[in-house]
Amino acid sequence: MIVFENISKSFNDKVVLDGISGSFKSGEISLVIGSSGTGKSLLIKCLLGLIMPDQGSVLFDGRDFLYSNKILQTAIKKEMGMLFQGGALFDSKTIEENVRFPLDVLTTMALSEKNDRVNQCLQQVGLKDIHKKMPNELSGGMKKRAGIARAIVNNPRYLFCDEPNSGLDPQTALKIDELISEITYTYKTTTVVVTHDVNTILSLGDFILFLYQGKKLYETSSKDIADVDSKELQDFLFVGKFRELVG
């Protein structure tokens, strides 16, 4: 479980996050949603320690992450997996090298063990015989799958996904959602997804955190979200669905 309290962050006197508190449970998919500029990605960066908040705390299964010693911070980081928007694969590395990268950096495993794990993860995301291919030889959906394989190669307890369906056609996006669900429920991962994809919002999330102008405006589940009495939330969902229908 990830518990965060009173996360606040300002830039040049502009408040971007204003006292955000909440919790993400293990074995569940938590969605962070909201319009562009509401602080979704910034909140995740604060939880990951990539950006230090001006105030607030973050606990990973009861362990203070932001203000603990370097040894504990490093140990927690080794338990994280991150799927970046667009996949963020290294252009100069093969797919095999990309997926193996976290193991090269974070572990002392033998090369044969690392390659066995890479093979296992690529098979799990439905990618075969692409080990020696370069990222520019893959489709957008395949790059996302390779990114997921890299994110789970170190058996993370916490999986963060930033706009996993960005730029994908609806059918491929659905497959990525299904893959994230399978990983979460099989391994009891604490999964956090930043998204504005309406189909994902209405079907994937066990828990939804809606940010509006830097504040937590509402939290609910996907099955109850359509009934939430919040004009801001319903406007966000309606505009997203309308864009999807006409786009």
C-alpha cells in the first residue's frame, strides 16, 4: 500500500499541488485522472521521489520514502516499476537490452539469469522473437508491451504507468489495459495509472482519484463514477467521451 498525505508543490509562487492526500492499495489498480495541467504527472513524480514536494509524506507499506536514509530509499526504489508514456525505450539498445536494463542497474544477477527473466517477461506480454530488434522496428503497441516487460522485469511491488494508452488505437489500448490488469491481480501489485482515456477510466480502475486545479476533488470506484454528483468530474468524462466519438 502507498499512503501519501498533504502533498503540496509550487513553482514560482504558482500552486500546482495543493495538499493532496490518499492511499493506493496492493492488488488494486488506482487511477489518477484529470484534465491537462491538473498535477497528475507531478503527483506521481512526487510519489516516486523524482521531484521533492514542498511538504507532505509518502509511505510505502509503512516505510517513509521521502525523508528516510539513502539505504531505505534505494531498497524501495528497487521495488518499483515504471511504464513511461510512449514506452521511453533506449533507441540505441535492442529490446532485450532495454528490458534487461533494470536488472543490469539494480541487481548482481548472472547474465544467464537476467536473460531468462527477460525471456519470461517478453513472453508474458505477448512478444516473441523480437529480442534483437531495435525500438524503431516495433509498432506503437509493441513498444508499450516492451515497456511493460521492462517495468515488471524486477518483480516490482509497486507499478506506475503514465498514460499507457496514449497514441494507441482502441483495440490495442484495450489489450494494454487487460495486460495491466493481469499483472496487478496475479502478483498483487500496487498499480497506479495516470490516464485521461475514458474507456480505461470506466472499466479498469478499482479506485479513482480525480484532480481538479491542483486539488483532490473526488475519489470513487469505476463502477460508481458515472453516478458521482460532481459537475467538474462529469464535464471531464463527457468531453473525453465526445472527443473519442468524433476523433
